[in-house]
Amino acid sequence: MRKVAIVGGGATRCGKREATWRDLVQEAGKAMFDSLSNLSPKDVDSLIVGAAQPERSAFQAHVAPMVAEYLGITPRKVLARTELMCASGQAAIRYAYACVSSGLSDVAVAFGVEKMYMPDMAEAQTNMTCVLDREWDGVNGLSAPPFFAMTAQRHMYEFGTTKEQMALVSVKNHHYSSLNPLAQFQKEVTVEDVLKSLMISPPLQLLDCSGITDGAACVILVPAEDAKKYTDTPMYLAGSGQANIGNAVGNLASLTDWVPLRMAVEEAFKTAHISSDDIDIAELHDCFTISEIMEYEAFGWCERGKGGKFIEEGQPYIGGKVAVNPRGGLLGCGHPLGATAILQALDIMQQFRGEVPKGRYVEGAKTAVAHNLSGPANVHSIMVYSR
Amino acid sequence: MGKVEFDKINRSETVKLPFMLDFYPLEDEKGTRISQFFKNLKEGRLTTTKCTKCGKLLWPPRIVCSNCLSNELEWVDLGSEGELYAFTDMRLGAPLGFCEDVPFCIGIVRVGDVLMSTRIDNAKYDELKIGEKLQLKIVELQDGRVFYRFAKLKEK
């Protein structure tokens, strides 16, 4: 196993973009290669494209070679597309990591892209309904908001978590995204704004939910021993974890305790030789406000059921116990499925390099985690990054 | 060089709800090996498969036991009463085919020894409670296919 580093990357602005799937690909790819003076598309031997639903939202399959063509990459080691819904980008990084670590690839691009805005909003929502078991859960109208609404309901019922506590997650993440020029939402919100926003699926309101987002991002992975050829400030992949239990909504380990997340955390901490106290930055999957609250618990920063209190005390802010989502999270930056994990990795790299705006800069950060959940939170994927 | 011609073409077909966007599965024996589930539903019975080798109760119904890989499964009744474990209301963001139903209640119910998601009919979100008993209900689509739902018990 070789140690692996990320030496550079690029991204598009996220949001409702007046651009096609392939426009987004070109924007992100150009941004990445423009930022690297010693590395061109011709040097890339492998390309992994994280894309959740191009067949539905861009009516295009076999997308990895299309990305290669548009970026002038001629893959000769590994070429694939990864689909793991909301964690498709994390799967791309994980796949590229495995390829470089094993020696199969020497220069691998992990690419993430999603075009989610469609002329008919109901069609965009329909796409999201085949994420769960379509014949047994999707058929009941169950998509992400109703599923996480029931998760929130149970968390409130079992632990007394409040809507105000959930709203505080949205307030924090919008605060940081207001300082992120790539973010979909660059305006601060208040608890009152969240509680007055449109009801989507009670108890979840519009500002409890991450957006429908277009966006793309990419990073380059190389063996750590080669990293300094390309940059003075590489970011290392220090460890990782991934776990899955069940799939149909009735077969999950628990609605209010994400057991597979605890498993993935344990594996990530073990492989990176760290504990929860070592983490300076956590880019967590806040697809809904309740998700981030449950993640505080599973990562071990607070006890089970105390996630609401943790945000109430300001612990996940910069300067608190751990800086959670100083990028602005999915709530603030948007959630272009395949691109999300790559955007997280890129922002952590910029944090390590001191390239982010002051108000969301985590000074002296050395260790960070990026986490994505997918489906009905039955799958959790984590990557640990270090300077 | 000839003059470039401009022409209008017709794409007049209207697609109502294509197979790929139909949430309800194919139900008869030509399309699925668990057609018995739907035959049972038509008789008012909510059933699932149970492994006769290892005894594992399997939801959703299937043709191979995921616990011991045996394909010797039997159909067992789950009963017609559900206990509400969690619920919500679809207010915004319904998929195609369900837009006209909004708002509608969705829940997770415990039926016998399994948990399953379901639509909840005859219910208002504000009047539902975790733990309340719901009654099995069968709905039939225009084309004859059937599916299960649960409904709030009628006031006595």
C-alpha cells in the first residue's frame, strides 16, 4: 500500500446554473489543470467519475469516457464511473485512492459532477425517489425529505431534540457559506428564517434541507512520494472508513442511531491512528439539519441524543470543540450529488493551504474528515485528510 | 451550393407516465417471480416470504434467503394491523404521479415482526400519533395492479 496525496483540484460555482452537464465538466476540469503548472491532462493515467444520476438528469450514460474526451485525458490504467448516490464523489475518491495506493495508477483524477436542475421540478423530485428501494419505499412517495423528516421526528421523540436546535445547524452553515464564493446560498439566515420557511415534510422546512444543485469538482491523486513534484502543499489521505447495513427503510439498524456511521468512524480512526479529539475540521454530510446533529453523536463529540445541545452550545463552530462544515456544508453550498465529496476535499485542501476567507479559516488545522451518507443513511463513507 | 432549407418537424407523441417512471412494479408472473405477493394482496392478505431452512422472516419478499441463500421460501401472513413507528406528511416535492395527492401522509409501521414504509390514508398529519394502531388497506390502480397502504382507524 502506497501513501497517497491530493496535489490539486478545481471546481465550478454551485447552484442553479445556466449550463449543461458537460459545460460543468469543462469548467471544473479547466480550473484544476490551470492551477497545476507541472501536470497536464496527458499525464493522467486514470479517471474515476462520480455521478449519481446522469441517465436521468442529462439523459447520458457511459459518462466517464465523455469526461475524458472533453478534458483531453487518455486513460490507460483505470476508467470508471462510480454511483453511490449522495456519496458518488466520495466513492470516486475512494476508488482513485485504492488505484493509486495499490500501484495500479500513478496519476488519477477523481471527478464529481451533477446536473440536478430540470425544467420540470417534479421530474427532478422523481429522480430522487428511485434512490430508496423504489418498489417498496419509493412507491409510497418516500424520497429524501420525508425519510429524514421521520428520522428527525424519532430523534425529537426519543431525545427531546427541538426544531430550534435543528435550525441552529442551518444558521451556522449558512453563516460559513456566506463567506464561500462557490456556494449556492451566500446569505446568512436566522433561526426565525428557518422556522418561517416553507414546510416540506414536517418537521423539516425548506431551510432544514440542502438544495437541488448543479456543480462539478475534481481532484488529482498521486503517490505521496511524487507529490512534491506538483505542489509544495499536498494534502495526504491519512485513513478512511465505509460501512453499510440494510437498504429498505424497514431493515435499517436504527432510525436514530446510525450504526454504520459508527462503524465507518471506528475504521477511519483506526486506519488514520486518530481519535475524535484530533479532528480540527469536519466536513459532514448535512443533507438535512437533523443529519448533522446525529453525526456529532456518531463521531463521538457528544453523547447519543445530545447533538441538539452540542449545537446549542456553539461547539461545532470554529473555536468550539470541532469546526463542523466551515465550507458552508451542503445546506449552504448546495448538494450536487456526485460533486459534493470532491468539493469537501478541495475546501479542506484550501483550509490547509490557508487559502479560504478569514471568517471561515480554521487556523493551524492539521487533521480533517470528510463524510458522506447516502440512501436512507444506510451507507456512510469517510475520508481522513492531513497536512 | 444550394440554399439551406428550414423545415418544421412534429414530435406529437405525448408520454403519460412511461414504464421507467412508474413507481408500481410489474405484478403478474410474466414480470416477477414474487407475483404471489400481489395475488395474496388481492385477497386482502399482506404476506411476505419466510425461509423454511433457517426460519428467517424476509421483508421485502424475495426468492432467495439473504441469511442462508436457500431458495425454499414460504409465504406467511403478516396480519392486517400496523403500529405507527414514525410518520410525516408530503407537502412539497412530490414526484410525478403523486403530485395530485399532496398533501399525503407517509409512515413507517410495524406489522407483525417487520417494519415497512407505507402511505397512510384517511389521516391528517396533526392527528396521527407514534404508536397508534392502523388498519391494512389495499389500493387498486386503473390497470388492475394492487398495492398495500395503511389507514387510520375510523371513529367508532
